[in-house]
Amino acid sequence: MKEKILIKATDLFLNLGFKSVTMDDLAHAMGISKKTIYSNFENKTKLVEACTMHVFDSVSCGIDEICLLKKNPIEELYEIKRLVMQHLNDEKTSPQYQLQKYYPRIFNTLRNKQFDMMHDCVVNNVKKGIIQGIYRDNLNVEFVARIYFSGITSIKDSRLFPVAKFPVVNLMDNYLEYHLRGIVTPKGREILNNIIKSNQD
């Protein structure tokens, strides 16, 4: 039952927002009593924390699996983007913003975990790309990793990029292309252009 509550709550939170969904809403959606929820999760904050860590762990495992496939680094980043979008249900609302506003402790814990995971991932990605000749060899790897994280987190701020003007899928694609065009070699640009073209077909 705990797993079922976790899965349903995660779905509702990502689609409607962490603040918007009440324990009553969750109980009603599942056809169970609030008492059943509270017997598994002490309060809503504990449930929100469990859901955010559940999504983080799922995404982290998925990224590890993608990295094991030994794709070229540009393809790897597009695969990771696709995985993240699947797990976040294309973020129909702005769950990150609501999490930051109403659950700042959970948000900060999550942000630190995201940074550690993404930093290592991007550092490895850039180093592989340089070795393979598809990223420029004069890159400051640490700078690229940090500016990538800074950008990917900033575009999730709905105050800067309102969903009505910037649909999430397009925003992620535009950011990834923006990031890659700044670091690729001519060889890498050819790979990038082919990926963009195949995604549009």
C-alpha cells in the first residue's frame, strides 16, 4: 500500500503541484481513507519528501543505465533529457517552484543531491566528448559542468520561463542545443545537427 500511495501521490504532485494536492485529494483519487495514508506517512511533508526522493532515485538509476550504454556524449545528453521528461510527466505545472516556496528544506536537500549527480555526469560527459574530438579541447570542464547545472535549474523557474510562452519540452530542447553549440567541434556539430534533424522528422 505504501508503494501505491507513493506512486499516486507523485503523479498528482507532478501534474497539479505540491501545494495544490491535499491529503483529501489523494485519498479520494485512490478510493482510500486519509487514515490509511497517515498510517504510512506521518504527514504531508513526509509524503512530499518521499515522493521527491522517489523521483530523484528513479532518474538517477535511469541516468546510470544510459551512461553504461557507451553512446557518444551528444546522444547521451539527449537520452538523459528524454528520460527526465518521462519521469517528470513534462511538468504540466511548476512543481519545482511550489517545492521551493512551500517545502524549502526538501527543495534544498533535493537541489544538493541533483547538483552532485549532474555534476559528475556532465564532467564525465565533457571529458568523453573531448577525447572523442566532438567537444572542444580547450574547455574548462568544471565551468561547463556548473554552468550547465545553473542553466538547467534556471529554466525550470516558471517566473523566468512561463509555461504558456515556453512549453517545457521545447524549452529543454532549446537549452540542450544552446549548451551543445557552445562546446562542440565541427565533428560534434555534424552529430548534433543530425540528431536535431531526426528529432524533427
